[in-house]
Amino acid sequence: MLGAKPSMPFADRVAAARLVGEASSGYGPQEASALVDVYSWNPRTTRARWIAADALKAAGLARRVDNFGDLLGPVVVTEILDRLGYIDFTAAAGPSRLLSVGSLLHAARDGDCIWGSGIWGYRRTVWANPASLDIRAVRGPLTGKYLHGLGARVPSVFGDPALLVGQLWDAGELRRDAPLRDLVVVPHFRELGLLRRGQPAVVSPRAPLADVLSHIASSAFVVGSSLHAIVVAESLGIGARLVRSSAEPEAKYLDYYLGTGRSGYSAATSVRGAEALGPEPPPSWSATPLLNAFPIDLWREPTTEEPRRPGAANTDHQHSVPAGGRRRL
């Protein structure tokens, strides 16, 4: 299905993908005609008073949110492209914009391609014309039902692309030299201050992406209100339990659990309660439909003058091309 093992260390992949994500998501230099815009949500933020905050943001001096879950999309996408031998990640078949990991549908524009994104909550409107969206997969059935009700055509392909982390990298590679731990707590970034006091196992979701994944991969049990801490842990076969969030709507969490073959979930009200409950039942989910729905046709296929990376999958011979020209991984 995919090519050889990763061609570069994970930390280097994160750096490479971040350049693509920043350049193609409105947060850095952009040439829309030459790029597949792999969108990721990462605005600048500051705790300064609002007048100063606006000035800092305008000057590009405010720190970006850098929530690790929102940075995963370009990393997963560029790794899949690399495995398929697409060396130039910005070589678009035509101008296009891809939304993948995250609750991003409120940011969709007319004609965007959706691969595994979800709704944040029912209050955030999808501003794009739903019928114009090129939907290949959504995070879960709640997102699918919501978009269908707006008139979009939605396939029954579910899954957050962050679930592919465990397909693309093994826990040992992500762990690096981190010591094994019994427990890691990853809160939603808006709730970090609530959990940090008196919790030595707490990991900031705004720490460098490779470091957050290293902590998760080194743990026997992951808890917290960060959805993507739960997703990544479960992708690696690590038990996880959600702690109920006071900052985020239930819909996005339920959407994920339903999209991975479960009838619901039981969130704990505290870290101690999560430890007492233990892990949720694991996902009953196959990565194959989501991988098959990967929108490889957005990229210009490598030419004979652009040799594929050695060991990469041969997209000419290993993938069928079904109706509509979409390749299967």
C-alpha cells in the first residue's frame, strides 16, 4: 500500500512538513498557483492587551499557537507523498487546497478538498458552498451527517488522518531516547494551566511536535482533553482515556469515537478519574479506506526526469485508478 520506511528521521520530517504547512496555509510566503495548500490552523496569539495584541500580530511578533494536533496534517500528508515517491511536495496538478487533520471545516473555501477533517461544533458555520467541496473522507459520521444536511456529497469513509501516525512510524522511532512512563497527561492547549499544577506527568500540547509525540509514544497510558493525544496514542496501540473538556464541544470527540467503530465514549472528569477508569476500548477501524481516499491526484505525478525516491512505491503499477481519476494507495 505504501512505499518503504521513512526516508528521513521523524524530527527532520516535522521540519520539512512545517515549511510546507506554513508556506501553504496563509501563514508564510505563498504562491497559490504553484502549491497544493495543505492547510493547518496555527494563528498567532498573545496574552497582551488587545490593542498591543493586534500590533504584535500585524508585526509578526506574536507567538503562534503551535498546538501539536493542528500541526500533524502537513506531516502526515508529506510522509505519504514521500512514500509514494513524490519528491516535490509543492508540485500541484492544479491550484488546490487540502484540509486534513483537525476541526477545520469552518475554514473551508469553495472547491477545497477534504480528507479526514471534522466539525468543531454545530455553532461554527461552514462558510464554503458545501456542494462545491471535494470530500474524500471525514473524521466521523457526525461530520458526514452535518455536511450532507447542507447539501454536500459525503462518502462513508471515516477517520482522522492522525490515526495514520501509527501506520507511518513505529513507537520506537517516535520515542527516540525518552524513558518509558506509566502515565502521560496532555490537556487541550486552552486548559494547560488547569492541569499543570501538581501534575508532573503533564505535557504541553504546544511543545515541539516531535517532543509531544515522543512523550506519548513512551507512555503506557495517555489521558487528557487533547483529542489528538488520544488519537495518536490509539494509533500506536497505547491505551487512552479522554478527560472531559470545559473548552471544547463534545461533538468533535464523539465524532472521532463514532468514526472509529465505537458507539460512544465515557470521559473522565479528572486525571485521577481517568486512571481509575483505565483505557477506552480500542478503535475498531481499518486504515485502508482512509488511505485509499488520499487525494494523490492533487499533486503532479513525478516525470521520468524527476526520479522517485529509491524504495518508494511505484504509483504507476501498484495503484489502480478508479472512476474519476483518483488513485488508490
